[in-house]
Amino acid sequence: MTDLVERLVPDELWVLFRRVVPPTVVIRPQGGGRRRASDREALAAIIFVATSGCTWRQLPPVFGPAWPTVYRRFAQWSRDRVWARLYRVILDELGARGELDWSRCAIDSVSLRAAKGGRCSLICDRNGLPLSLGISGANMHDSLGLEPLVRGIPPIRSRRGPRRRKPAKLHADKGYDYDHLRRWLRQRGIRPRIARKGIESSQRLGQHRSVVERTVSWLANYRHLHRRYKRKAKHFLAFVAIAAALIGCRRLARTTLPT
């Protein structure tokens, strides 16, 4: 295994990935055929595509498997929802280590050229770690994504006590300034902190919402999200989930296991 594979897929990420990837049954009736490319090599190649922004055909041969093999593995894992499950496992690990701050969360959306003018919306915790993500069409108003994103926060492990899936406060700009959204959040025990049109400036919430803007810049480091190579929306969403999982995995690498 090359150093590049080990760098792109460190041991901790590999251990978590093996927990969510379905087992592969290889049947060779005659006992022949080529050796199946390892999942770790394929995962490293997929991460390289996500970070570099190259096409599948431009994938260098250093990883071992050829690009059609890597793409087939990516498509199969996307159908099996491996990326969403990996993202969920990483959130659980972060929560168990006390790395998620639920006291103030923020919601925002950003335009993405690679999604045919669509938008990526997300909710992140106080530290900027993404808790819920989604993509939508460019003509969809930001406010329509609030309820699905809040519902999309999975029940995440805590360092102590039961799993949690609701922030104490949710910060948002004036694009979410609707009374029915405030009522909906309060009914779920979430305190809304949404800038009011014509009454208060969004800058008053800037110190809290800056974390979600930083998260958007983290996502921008994954160059494949800036290019329209994928015709299927589920494949683009898969790359969004991969980016979020890698952001969380970097935070895990800086933490210690709970005692």
C-alpha cells in the first residue's frame, strides 16, 4: 500500500469506514481472475477525486485500481448509502468525545455551480461542524429548507446522557424571517435567533453565523463540488457527504478518546 493511500485514508478513518461498508462476496468458480482491488485503495482514489476536482478518467494509476473500477465502487457505495452512514458514525464519535457544541447552531445555504445552479444548505454546531446537509434547486427559497434540515439532524451520541438531535438555539439570517418558522422551532424546544427584516441588522448575528460561513469555506476546499461532472443528483450529494465526513474526521484526529 502506498504512502498516498495511507495519508488519504488514515487508520482511524479506515476503521470507521469498515463499520459501514457492506461486505463483498467474491465468487470465482474456477479459482482464477484478477485480485479484487482493495476497498482502502478505492476509497483513497475517491477522496483524491473529491479533493483534487479531477474527473474519473484523470485519476492517476498510483492508487492501483483503474478509474472504471473506482467509479463502480463509488456508485455502488452511493446506492448503499455508505457515505451517509459514514457521516453518521463520525458524528457519533464526535458527540461521544464531547466535540459537538449544541448551545448555538447556525443554518445557511450557498450556491453551487456544479449542481446546475443549485444550492447546498447546512446546519452546523457552534464549532462549525456540519450536522445536517442537503441540496436543492436554485429557485427554491432558503426558508423552505429549514424544516427538512432540522428534521435531518440524526440522533447523535453524547458524552454523557441520551442521544441528542436538537440545538438549544438556531441562528439564521433574514432569508428565514418568517413567524411560522419561529413557531415551528419553538414547538420543538429550539430558540430561534433569526434577523428580522427592517428591524435588526444581520450583522448583529454575524459573530454567531460566521461559523457556518467558515464551514462553507471548508466545503469549498473539496474542488469536485465546484465542477459539473455528475448527472445524478444523488452522486453530487454523495460528494457533499464525503466532504462533511472528512471535515469531521479531521476534528477526530485532533481529539482524544473519552475516558
